[in-house]
Amino acid sequence: MSLGKDLDKAKVNMAEGPGSPPAPPDVMIQVKDLAYIYGKGHPGETTGLAGVSLEIRRGEYVAVAGPNGSGKSTLARHFNALLLPSGGQVLVDGLDTSLPENVWEIRRRVGMVFQNPDNQIVSTLVEEDVAFGAENLGVPPPEVRERVEEALALTGLTGFRQHAPHLLSGGQKQRLALAGVLAMRPSCLVLDEPGAMLDPAGRRELLETLQRLNRTRGVTVIHITQLMEDAARAGRIIVMSAGKIALDGTPAEVFARAGQIEELGLDLPAPAEINRGLKRRGFIMPGVPLTASDLVQMIKMINKHT
Ligand code: ADP
Ligand code: MG
């Protein structure tokens, strides 16, 4: 273990190069002026990202929102070196994603879950499916079994270990994909619209699992979603537009910019939308409610004042 740490330090130093200050240890992901162009140099080249800088701290729960084509997936794919910058730099735990020798370690630390759970199933048995990624990392079999147990428990799939993955519901399949990633024990999870193919109940289950992992295990969560209602559950929301960051702040800060969110074609969560309607009608609202119960509290306060 200590050898691994020394190796990591060596890589960190290499990644930084001479002269650049070391990344603070609590920074999970550092993106510096990142640009990405699809089909660079070919006719019809497309800008995916046009100068993105951000820092994600260890243990944060960040939602990345934005309309279709705004660069959310392009950004996410840079977080575990599936895409490499056309310009700028991405550091994961201080490791530069553009150095081939760092890629394996980066993929071990940052787990990805994609939109379609069907594309992520690799086995005919739930427990084998969960074990797959950890086995490929070379984790010894007894430890794989331990990790599979834990991942099944964390995702509420223990009772399904002997089931066939393709017979699970959409929400269960997505939790299975998550379990496979968790068995690799990543310090950071990146989920690219994981709820897009799920019904509301499946989405809620998944969100609850993510929040539990973040709170109890300190796993850094980067949740890409077009649903502002889901984004409202994060500690921070980054809104993308045309390959750039349009807004970055707490949910209350972001939803206070209702006009800008509407211009981007995104919906406000229902409580924030109702809040906006009340403000338009002359009510002085004490803040931006993120949940229905926040809204109820605020309305009670208004009643008392009038
Ligand atoms: P989002 O995930 O927010 O919908 P993307 O990151 O997929 O946005 O896309 C950002 C931009 O890059 C869009 O203009 C999109 O058309 C373009 N793009 C995405 N993937 C590809 C690709 N494989 N080839 C060419 N252009 C792409
Ligand atoms: Mg996308």
C-alpha cells in the first residue's frame, strides 16, 4: 500500500512538471482551460468544449446540468481519460489524464456509469456482473467476493445475486451497473444521465443510493442530468451551455437565476417555479425553496407577515 502511495506521489510530481504549484490534496478533479474538438482538422469538426475551468473537491456532490449538446458528456469523458484534451489540462487526484502511464490509475479512481444500463451488462448472473470490473483490476478472488457483497448491499441488490441481469427492472439494472463500479472502489463516481431511461421510482432509488454513498462513504459524486429537480439534490450545480460553464453555485444560487435557466431551455424544479410565480405577483419571498417542504415553510412565513 505504501509503495503504491510513493508511486502515486512520483506520478503526481511528474504530472505537475517543474514550476507548477502542487494541487491541494482535497482536490479530486482539476480542469484548466479545457477545450475539446471532435474530428479536429477534418471538415465538419465540432466544438465539444470551449474553455472550461473548474475544480471539484473530494467528497463533493456536484450536478452538471445543461441542454442537449452543451458539452456535459464531453466534459464527463475527460474525467476518466476516455477523451483527452485538445487544449488545456485535466488532473484527477493530481494525475494528468494526457499521460498514458496515468490512465489505468485514473480509471481505477474514477468510475463511470452511463445512460443506458443495458449496454453495461457483461454477464448472465448479477453477482458475476458486479465482480467483472474488480476482477479485471486484478483484485484477489477472496477480496472480490467481499467487495461484491458490499456493493450488492449498498445498491440494495443482495437478494438478486443469482438473478439474470436482463430480467431486472430498469432501475435495478442501473443499480447493478453502479454496483459493478462500486466493487472497483473508486473515490469518485461520474454518472452521465443515469436516470434518463428510468421511471420516477427508479430515479429516486438511484438518487438515494448516490446520496448515501456520498454521505456515508465520502465518495465524490458527479451527476450529469438534464433534470433540474434531480440537480436540486446536489451540493453544487454546474450549468453548461455551448461548451462552456454558464452557472456554477449552490442550488439556491443557481435557481435564483431563473431567467437565465429559462433562456437555456431548462426547467426550474417545481418549488422554485412556484416561488417565481409568487414573486411575480408581488409576494416577497425570503429565499429560493428547493423542496416542497421549503416552499411550505416560506408560504407560512409570508402569511405571518401579511
Ligand atoms: P451533452 O452531453 O450536453 O448533450 P455533448 O458533450 O454530447 O453534449 O456534445 C457537445 C457537442 O459536441 C455537441 O455539439 C455535439 O453535437 C458534439 N458531439 C458530441 N459527440 C460527438 C461526436 N462523437 N462526434 C462529433 N460531434 C460530437
Ligand atoms: Mg450527453
